Amino acid sequence: MRPPIKLALACATIATILVVLIATVAGKPAPRAGYMANDSHLHLTNYVQEGPALASLLPLMGDKIGRAALFGIPLQQTWSFRVAGNDAPTYYLDSDADLYYYSFTDATIAMAYRSLPKAAQARFDPMITGFNPADMYAADHVRRVLETFPNVFVGIGEFSIHKEFVTAKTAGDPPSLSDPALDRLFKFCGEVGLVVLVHCDADTPFPKPGADPAYWDDVLALMRKHPNTTFIWAHMGMGRVIRPFHDMRKYVEKMLADPTLRHVNFDMSWTETAKYLSLTPETTKNVAAIITRYPDRFLFGTDEVGPRDQQSYLKIVGMYEPLWKLLPPDVLDKLRKRNYERIFDGARVKVRAWEAAHRKPAPTATGGRPDVP
């Protein structure tokens, strides 16, 4: 028996060395200390489903970003020759042609994640995005993805409900905050333990001065109906042309103080968000005061799309430098690192447990159910 045991041990040792070498080439495992932040919002692919190899992001993260919530973009920009000719669009503002939901993005993310060694996988928290939030079958899509790719995903999103010009460009019925499809989806996510990262503008583009934000109350009402679901509201409800609205500070503080909304968090991703939150020294001071008062409810993110170099990937960090200086060290640590780890570590445990409890029996050699003779 000894030769086979020795051979097995030797093979195991070689395999371990290979994994370490591959992980070293692809990128370092998440450092236990010293890294600058985790990234709650990272797109691997763009609006035409193109992006870099996932392994190429690891050197960009390096020892600066510990972990990242990873997803594609659920929408594909149509290349209509009638509209654009040979000028292929790569962004939703490049063409008047429709956007449509592209479900294969979830398989792309899952396969890219599975291609990494375990040490590198530990640095990513993949999310499901390839569903239509106006479809009652959206929850079924999420379930099928979990069943097809177990031990991969920990949440859904970023997906959009109301998003400035995107919603109007998307083929089919637009999502609605009153749609039971969202209730069914959010209920399922709560049962499984999936994090929900949602983009929903707090207001319409170019609203009347002094008007109440169009969607704020409805967003919170919907989230309030699902207390067992962990939400991350992307960009604090702002967008490319969705600027901070009148008395926004009061709205945000009231929401954070509401005990029925303790499961709702804010994602401070996107350079547009950083721009709005740093408009004036007074603005930055007000933002710092809110975060300091509610330090457990904010997460840092980049919202970069398929970054190719570290400088562009981490540009937003420098944009927030005035804010970092105003935050107490413990608050800054929560915002940039620990809130992410608490939320996504919890999701990893819950989703893996749900998958184990709902694992389908393996098919027999003939393709039938094992309990059917």
C-alpha cells in the first residue's frame, strides 16, 4: 500500500505547488491586512458583453483592493445597421437602437470565475444580472443559475429599475416599483440569502426645482416589504444626470434612522457619484457627518467596467480623498472594508447552505431519476 500512498502524496504536493504558482501569476490572494478597500461594484463586461480576462483584474487589484463584487451588464446594445451602419456601438449612448436583456452574461461570469484557482476565486463575489426585472420569471432565472452554477454566486445585480436614458431604451415593458415581479424576485433573494444590488434613480432627469424626488418613497416602500433581504442601493440613488435633490441630506438621514429599513445600505460607487458628493467642501462635510453617524450602512465601490490598468481602475479613490480625511479611522475602515466583508461573508454562508439543501439528485446513466427503476 505504501507506493500508492507516496505517489498520491507526491501528486498532491505537486498540485498544491501548481495552484500556488498559478495564483501568484494571476494575482495575489486577498491580503489579510494593508489593502486599501474592497470594491462593492465591478463590471467585468460592457454593453456589448466585451471585457478583459478575469485573471487580468487580479494584478490591477494587487494589494490595493482585497475583494470585489463582480458582475457583467445585463443589457446588450443592439447593433442596428440601419441606425449606425458600420460604426458598431459599444455604449448605450452610442446609438438610438434598443437595448435588450442578455442572460448569457451570467454563464460568462460563472465560467470566468471557475477558471481561477481557489485563492484567486476568494477575491471575487460573483452576482447574477441576466434577468428582466419586469418578468415574473426573473426569480426562476436566478434559481436556475444557482442550480446550474453552484458555489459561485452570492447575490443579484447590478440591475436597473429606473435609470435615466437606459429604461426608455430597453426593449419590452419597463420595470416598475409596483410590479409584483420585483416582489417575487426580492422574496426569493431573502429566502436564499442573496444580496440585492439595485440601481434605481431617486428622481427623474431634469426635475422641476424644489419638487420631491419622484421615486424615493416608492423605492423605500418596496424595500420595506422585504425585511429579510439585504439591499445595496447603488450610487445613493444618483446617476449621470440625477443630481443630489433638494433636502437630500434630510431624506437620507430619515431613511437611515428608520428601523424598518435597517437592511438597506448605500453603495458609493461611480465617479459621477464621487463628483456629486464632492461638489463643495460643505457637501463633503455633510456626507462625512452622515457616514460617521451611520457607519454600518455605506460601502465603497468603483463601478468600473472592464478596467485595463490600475490607475483608471482606482481613479475614484483619489476623488474621495477629501472625504477620507474627514472620517474617523474606524468609520473609514467600515466604509472601505468591513461593511463589505460583513455583508458578503454572510451571503456566502447563506447561499451555500441554500444550495446544499436544494441540490438536485445527479441523473442516472440513462438520464432518468435515480429513484425511478
